[in-house]
Amino acid sequence: MFGNNSICFTGHRTIQGKYLNMSNMTPEWALVHDSLIHFCQRAYNNGWKEFVVGGALGIDMLAGLVIIELITRFHCDDIKLHLCIPHNGYNKRWISQQNRDELAYIKSFAVNGGYVLNNDPVFQIYMLHRRNEFMVDKSRLTCGVWDGRTAKSGTYSCLQYARNHSDNKLIATLNPLITNELGFCKETWGLK
């Protein structure tokens, strides 16, 4: 286990069909960014100091960058960021150099430079599921950015795994499609 106060993240690669672009963030992604900042600050203020991301495009990437923002912008220097890569060469098929650079940036902040869970350079889909299960098993809380509708997704599978295979674990979900008057996603979690 990473620690009793560790949170892992899972989420969609797209929000309303749009991919994450940090240099030109859409309003949908900006809302999720703000919600994750709010969630992570609240968690940090309640003693959660370890954050675990999977390095996938979309929410994983955004969560990693949000944690780095907490460290650098908000001076939360005692945060530990863990990066769990499913296999060697994971990002080699990515088209965007910006995405590869962002993953390298996240890796530069990660404890021990990140964890590679499988040395096989040939991608197989099971590797993504094993990475998600590893993160859930080693964390106390799973935060899923999930639209509540997409049942055939890695995010849904990860949240189901957290519900069904994790004793004494907490689950938080942020729905990017439902907002309240503050502009934040509705949140459900085991925090004060």
C-alpha cells in the first residue's frame, strides 16, 4: 500500500468527445481541472498526502498535472506523487509530442521516477486493467471522473473493481456532466 492517506485516479480519455489539450483547454476540461484542484486541495487539507496516477491520456494526465500544480503553485511540498505505467514503451504510440512531454514532466515529479508494472514492450489490453487494479489495491481512496453512463470503459471497470475487491476503501466520483451553481462537479467522497 502506498499509504493510509493515498488516493488513486481513474477517468475518461475524453470529456464530451473532446481530448485534453493543456495549452488550449476547452470549457469542459477547465471545469474538470477546477473540480480536481478543489477535490485535491480538500483532500490535502484533510491529511491525504499521496496521489497515484496511471499516466493515461485524459484524466490520468490531468490529475498528475493538478498534483504538480499543488506542489509548485500551492507549495504542498510534502505531497508524494506516484506514477504507475502499465508497460515499457507505453507512450510510444502516442501521436502528440505534447502528450509525451507532459508524461515525462509528470514522471520527473514522481517518487522513484514512476513504476513500470510490466517489462513487456508489446501492448496488451489486460495491462491497463492490471495497472488500474494495482493502483486501487495500493490506495485507500479511488477518485473516478466518470460520466455515470459509460459502462464499457476502463473507468467503469476500475470503479467496479474498487467497489467489489477492496475492503475498507473509499470511492469518490466526480461527474463532468453535472455541475452545481459554483461550477464544480458534484462530489461524493469520504472526506470532511
